[in-house]
Amino acid sequence: MGCLIYLYAMRSLLVPLFLFLLVGAATAQTGYGPEIGVGMSSMHFAPAPGFTAASGNAIFSGKAGGIVDAGLSKRIYLQAGLFLSQRGQTRDFSFHTNDTLYEYVHQTLTINYIDLPVNIVCKTGLQGKGRFFFGLGVTPSYILGGRNKFQATVDNGTYSSVSNNTRIASGNPLAMFDIGMNLSAGYELATGLLVRAYYTMGVRDIGLGGEVDKNRMWGISAGYLFGKGRNINKEADDLIDKTKD
């Protein structure tokens, strides 16, 4: 059922996206190219009811994929992408009500996602010149896999310890579908090279069994936009030089 909901959401998203890209292509302002980023990720985390303390720490994260940059006007662009990303968290949570019962859990989640970010981007200058840009959008995501490293220690008069390193699969231990809000800002050179700082905040609780989990990811990325019209000024300068000759 989760996969069907995800596919329906993707269809609802891709139809208007395709129409936007046709508009961008018609105005000859469509660029495309690779983008790769590195950063950190964490989660807004609250353990299932019953645990009395919890803390979490960020882990290294990254993403790699490509974007399409379609001009809707001279300064407003639609950017859509397809990325593979990795994010997650290390966390510790415990249950301790008295000296005769204590449970401590250490967990590391490393989650692999496929992301389909869609952003509206405002650029400060005209195409063919260096310019700053600012973006806002959404990222639907789906878990492709990952690892759940889990170690639990219980002391209720008798000490015991259990550890597991299992593959993340459908509904174990997280909901597979996620959606986040994107904020980004950066600079695009006339050549099409760009550098971006980004932050994605999960707005869907993907935790199960009373647990709360909302993704957070931030970092910096670099990319390059190919395509017609990436450097209008250079094309004009080349024509002037040829005329002089």
C-alpha cells in the first residue's frame, strides 16, 4: 500500500513538472547537469512512550544526482532533480525508574534514499552573468535501504545485552515514504558552475510504534549546468570577435 501511495504522489508531481519543463524549453532557458553534495544529517527524535531519556547526534551525509533548471521568466526558475542520498542519526535512549530496572539502547541509523526535489528558484541577475540565487521547495523521498545498528542493555537484577545489525526494509524500523521542505542559497557562474548551501527539514513523521522521527539534512553542494543559453554573453562576445576579424 505504501508503494502505491508513493507512485500516485509521484505521478501527481511529475505531470505539472513536465509541463513546466516544456515552458522552460520553449524559452530556451533550460539547463541540466550533475550536482553532488556533502553535509550532516540528524533527526527530530522522541522514543516510544515508556523511555525516560533520549539524545541524538548527527552523522555524515551526502547526495549525488542531477538537476534540470527550467526558466519560467528571466529571474524565476523551476529546478527539479533526481538524487541518491544518505542520511540518518546516532541516538541513545534509556528507561530508568528505579535501581532494580534499567534499560539502555544505542542505535545508529544509516538510511539510503531516492530523492525527487522540486524547487522554485529566484536568481538575482540575468542568464549569462554570475548571479546569486535563493530557492524554496519540497523533496519527496523513498527509502531504498540502509543499516540499523542496534544495541540494547537491560539490567533488572540479571544483566543481558542484545545487538543487531540489520538491513532497513519496508516498514522496519521506519516508514518508507518521506517528504521534506527545502531551503537553499548559492551562486551560479556565467559558465554554469554553481555552489549551493542547502537545508531539508522532514515534515512527515516516519517513526513507527509511537516513536517520532523527522529527518534533518544540511550541507553544501556543487554542480554544473549544461544547455542552450548558459552563457549568452560569451556567445555575443564570440560573434563580435568574428565580426572584427
